[in-house]
Amino acid sequence: MNARIHLSAPDMSGTEERYLVNALRSGWVAPVGPDLDAFEVEIARRCGTAYAVGVSSGTAALHLALLALGVGPGQVVVVPTLTFAATANAVVYTGAEPVFVDCEPDTGNVDAGLVERAVAELRRDGRHVGAVVPVDLFGACADNRRLEALDVPLLEDAAEALGASRDGRPAGSFGRAAALSFNGNKIITTSGGGMLVTGDAALADRCRYLATQARQPVPHYEHVDVGYNYRLSNLLAAVGRAQLSRLDGMLARRRQLRERYAKTFAGVPGVRIVGESDHGSNCWLTVIAVEDRDAGWRAADLGAHLARHDIETRPVWKPMHRQPVYRGARAWLTGAADRLFATGLALPSGSQLTDAARQRVFDAIDEFL
Ligand SMILES: *Cc1c(COP(=O)(O)O)cnc(C)c1O
């Protein structure tokens, strides 16, 4: 009996086990310790930033960064409509209001020109735009350099993008700060975790302080702010360090898989790989878009076929402006995100997939085609 093939499962080895056991034996089981310190230094180096703060999730990193940028009630924050809900939810946690902007049809990344228009129109209406939060979708950087030129604080949601780059700069290095995720399905994982990266020492300090219950440095626990319990544990940081030491190999395997998908679908009418032209992508997820009129089948048909082979696929994120929880939020739309939602399918992309598992996926796709 073949095991189920997942979209992006954790890629663990003896290295993670060794790092974790060493951390456990070291006695640093509290949410601070040498592995957390080292993991922060190593991630900052990889992202080309001076500072990093390890936290309990990517969502927590987004939340803290928004707070540190001064985002709060009465403000609006510009978020792509095509993203995971965490990007918008973090805005709501601060008391600010998310507004949504549509994406580029080719990549699914936020349409930078439309962001510029949204910011201009919001200001014309007297709104305070607290931040713009582009998402590096499926592991390919958005046009962050162009968005940096806006005079609005930029927070890069790089949750999916560790190891990616654009314009010669690593994901995580854009804007005032960036958020990374080490959730179980991400490019590297600590089972759950995240990191805030930034070149701004004061911003990093503020986030570290807010992440540790906003404790003043006195023995009797003095508080002048409401803080959060958001720190990453030293044990999980040890797993993260092991994962990071293997990142390049994992990126290479995801890229190989992407290239094999590209070859498989080349010449299949109506099918393209979303963001295929972006060679700086970390290939976190390979997503195809299927125009049914040209293909003669729908993305969901391939999804159903693969499901019968116990192979997981998933539609593209349902756009935020379509989510009941964000009904009524202001949005700048072109129809591109709706189109990707209707036509997109994310395919198994994990670096842990064995050669035999990959072969099963491609045999099943060949059979369908
Ligand atoms: C995964 C993800 C997050 C949230 O990260 P968690 O670690 O799961 O909290 C935020 N934004 C995007 C785009 C993501 O894919």
C-alpha cells in the first residue's frame, strides 16, 4: 500500500534529531537559549538583515512588526487579496483595517501599480495608510523594490519565501521588516515557529520586548505595555538550525521538481505554471493554471484524478475579498485573483518526496493527460 503524498510535508533527517537531542541535553528547554540566539544569527545572515527575532509563528512575526511600525486603530493596511488569511488577520489584531489589492495574472503576486493607486486614493480620502504588506506568493518575491519606493512602511510577508531572491536581494531583506514562517508545510519547519527579520535595531528590540510579555528589565516584573507570549522555544530553534543547514539541498530538490512539472506540462494546451519566469523563486509550491476552454479539462478534474491516487493537491488561496469574514472590506480588483482561484491547482512540491513518490505523481499526471 502506497502512503499518501502530501503537498508540502516536513523534510526531516537524522540532523534534526541530533540537534534536538543536543538542545534537550544542554538543559536549555526554556524559551531562550544558545540555539535560539544562533538560529537568529543564521537566519539574519541568510536574509541579509542585521537583526532577527525568533517567534512562535509567522503570524506572530507579522503582528509584532505591524505593532512596532505603529499600526493601530483608525489606520488602514494594504494587503494582497490573494494570500493566506494570516496576512490580513495580523492587521485586524492591531485594531487597524485591511484593504485588499488584486494580483498580477502571471505570478499571483500583488499588482504594484494597483497598490500605488490604492494608497493614493486612500490618502485622498483622508485615510492613514499604516503599512503595505506584500506577500512573496508561493515562494516568489513580489515587486518589493518598487513598493519600497512608496512613502509607506513596507512589511514583507516572506512566510513562504525563505531562500528566494529578486533584484539580487534575498527574500526577507525588503522593506522595514519581514516575517518568515516555519510552520509544518513551509520551506523549512520547526513544527511551528516564525522569525521577524529587519535591518532596524530599534524595531528588532521593540519586537523582542513585546514578544516576551513586555517585561521591563527589573526583577519585580514591571509593565508599561501590554505584551505577548510569542517567543520561539530553544528546542524548536535547534530543529530550525538543522533545517537551515540543509536548506540549499532542499531548495535544489524543489527546483528539480518544478522543472519536471514544467517539462510535463510544456505543450499541453491551456496549462501554464504560475510565476514560471521567476527564477529567483524558492519553488515552495508549484501551481498550475488551467484555462479549461483550451485544455478541455478543469484544474479540479486533475485534482480529483490525483486524489484517487492518494495524491494531495489544493486550489489556490480563496481571495480575501471573497471571504465572509472580510466581506465589506475595501478592495481594488481586476479579476486576476478570482481567475487564479478558479483555474489554479497547487501540486505536490515537498523536498522530502522520494524518487518513487515523485514517479507516482508523474505517472498519475501522464495517465490523466
Ligand atoms: C504560512 C503563512 C503565514 C503564517 O505563518 P504561520 O507560521 O502559520 O503563522 C502568513 N502568511 C503567509 C503568506 C503564509 O503562507
